[in-house]
Amino acid sequence: MLKRGWWLMILGLFSVLLLLPLQVQADSVVVQLTPRPTLIPLPTETPIVVAPVVKDGAYIELHIANEQTKWTVVQWQDGLGVWHDVDGWQGMPDEQGHVRWWVSSTEFGLGPFRWVIYDKPGGAILTVSHPFDLPQVARQQVVVEATLH
């Protein structure tokens, strides 16, 4: 009887050790379901008014009518429908109410994204743009129009 109990205990321990890596692997898959895209904005904190022509890149640009904005943020949507700020694509519009960001060719076609327009950094949301995808080809410019009421 003691021998049988000993073997059952060893078998149980072996089963736990065998299934443990499967549980760890399953947990890591959940984390990988909604990866953040790797975005490469221009190396600046403020929008570019006059940007150089870049062979392998493209642009997204926001045009705001009735401009009273102090801050804009581009957000991306994960697979669960949650929106996340893009760290490098935040800034103030220029005098015409435009904000422009460079898109690397490695990010072409990613989406959806949207612009969130605030009254100030960390302030109240004035409006949110419709969702859009990043440009598909080099030198393409995706322009999003927004109107503040």
C-alpha cells in the first residue's frame, strides 16, 4: 500500500511539472494578443510645420476647423477595443490648426488610429476624430478633418 501511494505521489508531481510550462506559455499568449505598434515619430515634441520629403515615410495630418485647441494626441486601438495614447504623437497645432506627424514605412497600413483634441494638455476632451489607418505607401498623406463646435 505504501509503495502504491508513493508512486501516485510521484505521478502527481510529474503531471504538475509537465503541465506547468503549458500554463506559463498560455499566459504569455494572452499578453501578446494586443501588441502596441512600434511607431517612429519625428524626433520632436511639437508638430512639424514644414516637413522634408522622405522617400520611405509618409504623414498623418490633422486639420482643425474653429481652432481653439491647445493639445492633440493620436491614439491607437487594441484588439479589445481599448484606445491608447501614442507617446510621440502629441502636441499643439500650428497657427492654421494643423498637426502633422511622420510615419515610418514599417508602420504603413496599421490601424485603427484616431485624434483626440483637448483644450490643454491633460485637460478636457473637445472632440475625437473618426478612426483612420496609417498611410499605405511612401509620401502618402492621410488628412483627418475635425470641427470644434
